[in-house]
Amino acid sequence: MEGEPTLRLRVFDLNCWAIRYLSKRRQERVRLIGDTLRQEGFDLVLLQEVWSEQDYSDLKVKLASCYPFSHYFRSGVIGSGLCVFSRFPILDTLLYQYSLNGYPYMLQHGDWFGGKSVGLDRCGVGVTAPLLSLSLQLHAEYCRDKDSYLPHRLVQAWELAQFIRHTSKAADVVLLGGDLNMHPEDVGIRLLCGWTGLQDAFVEATDIKGCKNGCTLVPNNCFTDKSELLPFPLGIRIDYILYKAISSFTVKCEELKTTMGPAPGTDIPFSDHEAVMATLHIQRQGQPVGATLGTADPALADVVTEARTEVGVGLRAAQRQRYSSGRMAVLALLLLLLQAVAALGTLAGLGADQPFPKLSFCLLAFLALGVLVLATGLHLFHTMEVKMLHGTEDQMWMALRALQERP
């Protein structure tokens, strides 16, 4: 309806870095986050890396008076770490876990065990019915020069874009906040925004405060790993608030702020990431005109092509790893068969004049069995990886063909 009042929506997003036993001063920082959220009174809070359900429960109790609605998303071995606090009723929720999320044998990284996901909440707020809010985290980069996880992160970005396209049909406004682990110029973020039509609050904001260039990993944060920032002395921006209006609504970003190191009145930051805060104005304009999904930007075809090329590189690497692990499994199986033949020969009386080395035989058998089990597991894992990468490559090819055939 023309002239309906504008809804002023204040959003808070933060990667909390709250890993039990590993994150520095975790409990103190979680209490600080809760105190700040209670004082500031945001409308919607999107948090990542709240790995302990006890931390979530403590926050829920502390924030119950100002954020009566909340949800914690569970997935993976140690959980998704995603949770949402809202001043508005949460009508329903949905969790989507990415099909690829790193490697289980990379224990030092641990992304696979976290079950990286996107958590969706559908909220009924003011002039909109409803608002679709998403809290998410993509696979970390770790090494920009030799980013072996890039294909997995691109698959996640593509699945996230498809997830948004198919779930946003029942919403009037889509709001996404999270740690995307991608720089603004990276192909993954360009693919996500181009394919869904999401707008970057930092780019669209009329007033920007906080860290220069909206950086969320900055060198003056005492918890930040300084080695990650060696190529980027001013910091990097990997945490985002993205949004888009559907149907007859418009969304404008009035202000975007980031924290800057230590929280006010304390000697520590909230996290190793800076928080992102955005003030959005949502208003209904005229009659519904239907959802607009994606964009007709000619450059989008180039972005999809670039992403598909990178996924193809990852596909070929996964095929090589599958072949190597399969060959190792076959060799281990042959060794076990040779040992079985030797054991049967001994039982049949062959070589009775020679002592049978039971200890070394058993040790070699256990070693061969262990290699067989490990190699078989890796072969199965990389087989699934190949299927997922191949499937995503096919989807991107179909999307690219549709873009090229569009008048």
C-alpha cells in the first residue's frame, strides 16, 4: 500500500570465535557480547561460531527480555555454530548443510567437523510479511596463494545462491549476514550477488563508520592471526550483510558500522572478527510486481564461467586423489592376500623347517589392514567429492547456457 510507514531495521552480525577450550577468553567475550546486545537493542542478531550450546543457552537467558525469539542450528559433529536472536516472531526455520566442506583428515582446520551450513529464519516483521534472514559461514581460506579449498567454497557459494533463489519466493525481503571468507572482489562473492541480486550493505550505505573499507579482520585486533594479514596491512573484509527486496518492497541501507578492536570500556574485542552493524529502511511501494530473482547483467555470464573453471580445476584434483587412494587400497589388499597365502602355506606344512615369524607377520598384517581401511575411506570420500563437483559444474553449465540464450 502506497504511503505505508517505513520499518527501520537494525541488524547485528558477528563471527564470535567461541571455540570451547581453544578460543582465548571465550566465556568473558560471550558475556561481553550478551551485555552489549542487551544494551543496544538491535532488531535482529546473526551470530556464527557459537560452537558451545551452553554459550547459546547463556545468551538466550540473558537476552530473553529484549530478544524473545531465538534459534540455534545444529549440524555436523560439533555443530554449525549458527544462531539467531530476533525481536520479531520467528515463524519457521530451515538448515541447509553444504554438500562439500573440506576434508575430514585435515584435523588442524576442522571445517569438515563443523558441518558448515546456512540457517534460515522466516520472521514476520512490521510492514513486511515475511522477512527471510540467513546466518551462514563458508569454508575458511587459510592460504590465499595456494587455496586448495577454493573449489569447495565456490560450490558452497553456488549452493547458497540456489538456496536463496528457491526459498526467497515466499518472502518480501531477504537478509543475509555471515562470515563468507571471501574478499569483495573474489569470484565467489560476485557469483553469489550476481546470481541472487543481493546488494552489499557496505557498498549501498549512505553513512559508513568504523574500520577503513569496512574491514572485519584488522591488525589492531589482539586476537587476529597477524600472519593472515601480511599481504593486507590495512585488513580484509570477509564478513557481510547482504540484502534484497522482492515484490513491492524497497530496502535502503542508511548506515553501516563496524567495531574497531576492543569493545567500549574493555581491553578485549568481541572476537577475532569485527562486528558488522547495519541500519536498513524497508518500505512497501505500490502493488506487488512479483519476485525478481537474479539479474540480466551481461557480466554475470563471465562470472559463472570463471567459477565453473575453478570448479573444474577442483574436479580434476579430486579425480587424481580418488585414483591415488584407490591404487593404495588395491596394493594394501594385494599385500593382505599374499600374507594369507603365506599363512595357508605354513598351515599346510610348507616350509616346516623354517620358523614362522608370527610377530612380524602380525605387525605387517595390521599395517596392511590399516592402510586398506584408510585408503578405502579416502577413495569413497573423494568419489563423493568428484560427484558433487561434477554436479555443480553441470548446474553452472546449464545456468550459463540459459544466460547466453536470454534475449
